Amino acid sequence: MQIHFTLSCRSRNYRIERQNLLSFCQAAFAASRLGGKTPGAEFLEIPIVLMGDEPMAKFNWKHLRHEGPTDVITFDYLADWMPGMDDEQEPFVPGEIYISLDTAAREAAARARSLSDELLLYIVHGLLHLKGYDDHDPADRRAMRAAERRSLASIRKHCGETPLLCENLT
């Protein structure tokens, strides 16, 4: 299976280290074991869109009718996948992940961790949503947090410490 991530940063307040981020997206994909959800898929593409709080709040309202910004919004299209849907010209998109960098920066500061570590957590979180994890009730939230910890530990075991993925320019 080939996986391709597309990155789009819609905020001028952050500088993205594209190659580092793409490498860690690949590691997060492997750690999440998402590939098992699409047996037979040859080519997958997952868009990751990075934005600030203001556009995230608008996006959150438009699509989920929730007020204010949030950390991650994931759209899961895996239910639509059937064998043979992907080919070399048009890979299957199992979902899209939208991340607020402003929220990541705030949460990173509050938790005394790097913005890069927080961003990696959000990418893992989005991929786990694509795998079927949810975080709407306490039991589901505990299961998702445990899967996040396992995934992050696996990434660190294979890749080492998180390099600079994103820098706040403000």
C-alpha cells in the first residue's frame, strides 16, 4: 500500500517543516495501523490542513454546528471505500484531517511541551478517528487516549524524538 499525505498550511503565523512533518505523518500512519481498514487498497491519499483558530471556528460551525475553534476535525470517508476504488490516477482518500495550529500552540504551552509534539499528537488523533476511534463519551475517550499513547510511543521508538515540525512566528 502506498500512502501520500498532502499538507496545506492556511496560516501565515506558522512555518512548517514540510519534510519532517511528512516523515512523521508516515510514521503516525504506520503506528495507527490504519492500513488494515482498507484491505486491498493500493493507493491512499490523506489531506492534512493546518489553520488558525478563526478559520477553524468558521469551519467547525459550518460542518459540525459547534461554536468556536477546536483542535482537530476529521472527516472519515472509509465507509465509502470498496475494493477497486483506488488506482494510480486517483488514489482513494480515506478522510481529511483539519488542525488548528493556534489551539495546538496554546495547548502545548499549557502542557509544557513543544508545538511539534502537540501537532504530532493531533495528527495521530486524526488518524485514529479514521481508524474508527471516537472520543464523545468517557469510555471511548479513555480508549482513544490509550491508542494515542501507544501510537506516539511506537513513533518515538522508531523515529526518536520529534524534530521541529512547526514553528510559531508570532
